[in-house]
Amino acid sequence: MKYQRGVALSGLIFWGVVLVLVAVLGMKVTPTVIEYYKILKDSKATVAKVGPEATVADVRNAFDRFAEIDMLQFSGKDLEISKDGGKVVIEFAYEKRIPLFWNVSLVIDYQGSTKE
């Protein structure tokens, strides 16, 4: 006697729903991850552009120019700028809230630094 093999309709529907939910979550999270990496890239480019004698205002203005090119909502006033060993260090931290459905949201805390 041969046994039937294959996927039942209920299993197909279940895995289809799971796949759609994972895809939707990925489509909502991916833009925020891309934004984080743009901010990090712009921070590193700002440190490379300004010299160690630059003021905090100079660093913020330089970052704002990079952020304007990349069309970021993040601005230079959200940066923490310091010097470590005569080198400019930029640090940032922010929270991103992604609405999923009804009153359920996903909160991601991003933080980055140009310190190596």
C-alpha cells in the first residue's frame, strides 16, 4: 500500500500566512535599517572631512550637508560630539517605532559611533 505524500491545504495556508507576515515585517524594518547605516556612513564621512580643530558647530553643519544629500530626517543637533585623543568622535542613539497593526508597534533602539 502506498502512502500519500504532499502538503495539506491547512498546512499550505498556515505556512503562507507565516511567510506573508515575515515578508511584511521585513518590508517595514528594512527602511529603518538602511536609514541607520546612512547615518553611520554620514557620521564617518563628517569625521573624515573635518579636522581635529573643528568646532562642534562645524561638525554639525558638515553632517547636516551630508544628511541633506541622503535625504535623512536625522539632523546634526541629535549628535553627541566629543574628542578622544585629539580626534573628533560622533555618537548617536535614537529610537524608531514601527507601527505593525492596530495598537501593536515594534520599537528598535539604534545607536552608533565613529569611535573605532
